[in-house]
Amino acid sequence: MRHQDAAELAAALDEIRLAPAAEGTVEMIVRRPAEDGREVLEGGHLTLEDGLVGDHWRARGSRSTPDGAADPDRQLTLMGARVIDLLAGGDRAAWPLAGDQLYVDLDLGVENLPPGTRLAIGDAVIEVTEPPHTGCAKFSARFGSDALRWVNSPEGRALRLRGLNARVVEPGAVRRGDEVRRT
């Protein structure tokens, strides 16, 4: 996959900013059954205990908790479909490489969805949490160092180009094509 350079990424911001603010769509659901494993799903179930059922979030744990247990504020990650489509060069088969569970066409920016915002997705409700979702070495290897700098820049963080963290507050089924809306 060809990595986008800084100029291409900057030129795409206007299109990314056109993502809907109040009601969007689930474009892809990806379960991670193991480290670096990916399963694209037509539908899944979100629970309070496990996030996306079958995802390895709980088993993986977290470096951000004192005991290494899974961080409930990082139970789910959402990434903007317009951003990942740009980074993947329009190849939907490459979207799961980002490692997120839900890819949505929605404005994920901090101003639009501050921490505490609740989103209805299918039958479930999730809540945007405080911890930032940032790019890492794996993200850089998959999408390029320019992409890593872009998503982690001040503007990239404000727009949440790398996505956001969330937790499940009402369990339920989610399906590709479901509406995502603020509650």
C-alpha cells in the first residue's frame, strides 16, 4: 500500500471536515480476536463487560492501568471512515489494519463529541471517554510516518483523526449500515 505524503493528507482535510456532525453511519465493524488478528463483521454485539463480543480488548489489558487490567475508558475505538479511506488509499480491505472496532462516517472531533457524549449505534449506546486515541509505531508502519505526524498533530488531535476511545453504557446489537447519532 502506498503511503500518503504530508501534502496529500493536508489536502484531504476539507473532505474529512464534511463528515456529518449529528447522524452518521457505521461503515465497518472489525473484531480483533488476538493480537494483530482481524475479522470484518456484518454485525456484532456490544456488552458492558467485553465491549465488542469476541474482541481481545479485555484479555490484552492496558499499560494505562496500575494492575495492567483492561482500561474501561478504552473499551472501544472508533475511527472516521473518511480518514481511514484516505490512509488506506481507497482500499477497504486495508481499513482493519488501523486496529479499531468501529469505522464510522461521523465528525469525531473533540468540539463535536466532547468526552461524556453518548452515541446510539444500532441497539447499543456508547460514551466518548477522555483518553486520547493516538497513533503508534504500528500505525506508522502500516500508514506511514507522515500519517502518524498528521493524526498526532494539534489539528489532528482536535479533529480526532486517529479516532476516539469509548465505553459501552447500554449493550446491544450493532450492524454495518446502522445509524450513529448523538443521544
